Amino acid sequence: MSDKKPKNVFREGAISSDFIGNSIYKHQTKTSIGAHNIFLGQVRADEIDGKTVAAIEYTAYEDMANQKFHDIREAAFEKFELTCMHIYHSLGTVKAGEICLFVFVSSPRRKVVFEALEYIVEAIKADVPVFGKEIFEDTSHQWKVNN
Amino acid sequence: MSDKKPKNVFREGAISSDFIGNSIYKHQTKTSIGAHNIFLGQVRADEIDGKTVAAIEYTAYEDMANQKFHDIREAAFEKFELTCMHIYHSLGTVKAGEICLFVFVSSPRRKVVFEALEYIVEAIKADVPVFGKEIFEDTSHQWKVNN
Amino acid sequence: MHITVKYFGQIVEVTNTQEETIEVVGSHISDLVGVLNSKYDQLEKKDFQIAQNQELVSLETELIGLEIALLPPFAGG
Amino acid sequence: MHITVKYFGQIVEVTNTQEETIEVVGSHISDLVGVLNSKYDQLEKKDFQIAQNQELVSLETELIGLEIALLPPFAGG
């Protein structure tokens, strides 16, 4: 079910496991679904030159980003036979171990969800203007770059 | 982290969204993880010759099935750089809309989790002796076959 | 040889039992299947694989005396 | 032409502002970038893409007078 107007994909701070569990629960009334696939991005406590990442502070060009999320959503509904799709991304501070990206796709059949989820996550990484400042435990920082 | 003795993968009845949310929560202490990928199998209310599936009753050749789940787990840890992997499958009655399979893989990097999750789910469908009786609303039944 | 045979899923609808001991003359899986086909005339219509000691085997495999299971098509997940 | 220019991520560390209005003589993105490079001498060392009216553009694209954004490497997810 695609819709025309871009939604706000961003959530302030980390995405909680309760929110994810609840989102799964809400899909149990949709009995044409046979397969769900969920991607979660979690902030890693990477060690770089002896310093450990404590958090990532996310900012975005929000209007453009929401438009890009919308375009990705429309393209995915076009390409794949999906019943539902949900995307949530954090803004602000997300600590190491916390979740910053939640992508949820559902379809009658499993082959579709594998393809669709990977397509969506790769498109988000490549096309959406979100910026991440990796804050080290000593409060110094560096800028994260997707590969 | 692989281990030698087959665990019991089976749970009586449906797998709840709370259980899944809690399982996600428990991984937030593992700060080397950057990406989680979760597959959920949900029972579809398929309509066949005018009758609607109300539930699937799962049985299994349990010892062999747990051994196969174990073999799949070992093979996946061998093939992919995974931090964790969890598999849960229902036995007994799971109603339409409820979840019967929960596969959860985590890794430092995203490419790995996509490949690993699809590999594991396809292996489960092909190799594990689990049987499903689709119970229609009028209490008649047919036997489910994976494709 | 006395062999323990387990039945699963729709096979149980033919055998009406989940487990029994079968007396087999002969030393291959095919000999056991012959006995079962004479005992259960609906069995030949059913699609199943055979496991011996929890590993899938073919009709040509030798009986080793351990547990046999008749496994209808898998439906996990 | 007066152009609203927005800065994001590490670009803000060079401009010390998130948004400003820039006066440009010329009609292409390259003309605007010329003005910004003379204003901020650290900007040339930075890696960024340019969006006009929320679409990525090249240096050869014409300025249409709508919002411009300087976007450093993306890091979503």
C-alpha cells in the first residue's frame, strides 16, 4: 500500500526494542502475510586509534531525506510484491549498542522480502542525506562515511 | 559463537512479539554488532477452494530436526562472519497471523547478515523434518508442503 | 531383524500409529518398505523420504538395525 | 542573485553556520561554489555533493534561485 505524501521517517534518539516488538505485533491482524524481514542498524563501539566510539549524533537534510525515503518506498512497492513496508531512522544521539535504523518489510512469500529488504537498505545508505558524527568516549569526534 | 551440543529450537505454540522484542533488547550489550537481520514466518489465512486456513498444527521428528538446526547453525558460522545466531520454531497450534519461525542473525557488517539469513531460512525449509497440518475454519485439514 | 519405525504427519493417517516395531527379512531399506507396503495399502500413494538413525537414506541403503522414520514433505517455517 | 545555502555535518565546521544567503554573480552552480570557496578557505578540502531544490546537481547545472545544500558524505543507518 503506497501513499503519495512523504511521511516523517525520523525519530528523536534511539529506536527501542519495545517499539520494534509492538510494530511486529500490529502485523498479526494482516493474515495475508507469510514472511517478515527486518533490518536493524546498531551503533558499533568501534575502536579507532585507541579511542572507542561512545555514540553517533545523527543530523539530516530532513526535507530532502524524507523525500528520498518516500522515493525508495515507492520504488520498492513498484519492484516487489510487498504487503507493508516501514522505515524509521534516528536523529540526535544514539549510544553504542542502540538501534538507529529499523526497516520492516512483509509479503505473502519469503523470496520477495529478502530481495526487497536488501534493496531498501542499500538505497537508504547510498541516497539519503543523513550525517553521523561519531563521538568518542573522550568527547572528540570524527565523521562517519557509508561504504 | 558456535557450540557443540544441539539445543532445543522448538517452542510450544506461537512465538510472541514480546519474545522477539526482548531478544533484540538483549543484543544491545553486544557493541561489536552493527547489523541485525530477522526473518519471521507468519501463518497465512490462505483461502483454498472456498475454505480459509485458521491455524497450522506443527509436529516434528524432534531429535533429527534439532540435529539439522544445529548443522545449519554450524555451517552458517563457518560460512559467514556472524556475531550471533538464534533460531526458534513453533510446535503445536499456531493461528493465522501468529509467528511460527524466528531467525535472528547479527554481524559487525550488513552484507553478511543478508546473505546469512537467506541461507539459513532456505536450509530450514529444505532440510528440517517439520510437518504442518493446515486446519481450516470448518475443522477439515490439508498438509502443508514447502516449495 | 526387528526395526523401530516412526511415522510423521500425513503418514500417521495411513498407519494410525506413530511408532511400531517391524520384523524384516532382508538387509536393505527396500526390504523394510516392502513389508510396510503390504501392511498399509495406502502407503504407496504417499510421498515420503526415509531416515535411518536420523539421516536420510535411499532404498539401496543397508539396514543397520537403528531407528527408521518415514518423513512426508517438510513444511517448516 | 540571492541564494539560500544550507550546510550540513562536517561542512558546518568550516562555515560555522547552518544557513545563510549568498549573493552570486553568474548563473551556474560553479559560480556559487566559487563564491563559497573564496569565503571559506577550508571548503576546498572537504568532500561534498550539492543539492538544488533537494535534487543532486553538478557544477554545470543552472542556478534557478531555489535552496542550495552542501551535503558531505552520507552516513545513514
